[in-house]
Amino acid sequence: MKKYTKIIIIAAIFLLALTACAQKGRLDAINDAGKIVVGTSADYEPWEYKDENDNFVGADMEIMTELARRMGVEVEFQDLGFDTLVAAVQEGKVDAAIAAMASTDERKEQVDFSMVYYAGDNVVLTKADSGIDFDDPMAMADYKIGTQTGTIMQYWVEENLIEPGLMSQDNLFLYERNEQVALDLDAGRIDVAMMDLEPGKQFLADNQFDFVELLRQPFDPNGQAIALMKGEDALAAEINKHIQDMLNEGFIRSVLDKYGIE
């Protein structure tokens, strides 16, 4: 009888241990591992890209590295396609994602977000010799538009031009990376390119291309934030605390100035 009692007690302890592990939040798991795994899309200079030594660099990378330091853990970046980042967070493949990502209502249905750490404009580009000139974004309905998959620019075109029937779905061209957008614009396969302001400025300054800026405006009122798995309130609170401190201290502004971000 004592033998069976001992077995029951051991089993009960084991089940309690399993329950405790199951209830452990992502912040606890990060602290236990001593690192936070962060997804990004390293094709978006000056926010996130790789240098000649294959190191992750850029404003987002410096912000996240400092945030991890303040959390007392290392950071491990994983380079993923931008359109896969939300799913990677949602499925727990990464602890967080940072990639100049706007905290849109559509994304909030799948993941939670930290507080906003930056809000900026988007830009529309065309070739200098295209003859295209407009100051109303609705005029883009007459052209072939290229942008990165999963971005607020894609959502804006779909909601404002395609769904109302002003433009055919066939005239929206989606790409994994902004460099592909620029190359197709240069080759004439699309008429206009939509992207965030800072990458757009990089292409405007690149002698490989002869682009001009048509429009500069925000296509979504939500600013950039860090994507987190839904329900991870302790992790969100920890990250928000450090973001607020970095904003208050001017650290984030200093990083933005370093990379020439307006």
C-alpha cells in the first residue's frame, strides 16, 4: 500500500511540474534561456540589413539589441521574409519581431504589439522619365503598382483601390523584398513603387536608379512597434518599460539620427 501511495505522490508532483511549465510565460522562458529570439527581414536599410560581414545592422537592430541588454538577456536575430514574421510570432517560432512593422488593425487580430517607438511617412516613387505626375494617391489606380508583401501599402491599395473596383487586382505586384520592387520599377514592369520613406530615400540616392518622388505621406496612422505573441502581457510590459525609458532618455532618437531617419 505504501508503495502505491509513493507512486501516486510522485505522479502528482510530476503533473504539478508539467502544469507549472505549461503556465510559464514567454518572459520566463526568455529569462531561463538567457536570450530573446527576434525575427526580422534584413532587406530594409536603414532599419534592418546586413553589412559586408553578414552582421545584422540598422536602427531596429540597435534598438532591439539595447532593449535586450536592458532586459538582461542576449538577442538572437533570425532573417525571415517580411510576410512571414507575423505567423512566426503567432506560432511561437520567435519571441518577437521587429522590422519597421506598423501595428495595423489587421495584424492586431493575429499578434499583440508593444507601444509605438516610431511613426513616419511612406513614399511613392516612379522613374524620372515615366511622365507620371500626381498628388492624389487615388490616381495610382491608373497604374501598375509594386510594393512589399504584407505591408501597410499593400493593405492600402487593396482597401482603397481594388475593393472599390477602381483598379484591377492584376495591377498590384507584390514582392518579398524592396530591392525587387526597385528593380522592377527600373525595368518598367511596374509604373510606381510604394514603400516606407527611409528605404525609398536609399533608392532615390542610389545612382543605379533614376527615380523621383511622387508622394510622401503616411498610408496608415499606426506607428512602428514590436510584434509579440497574443496574451504575453508580462513580456509586453517588460518591453514597453524599456521602450519608454529609451524614448525618455533620447536613446531611440539618437539611433534614428545616426541612420539619418527623419
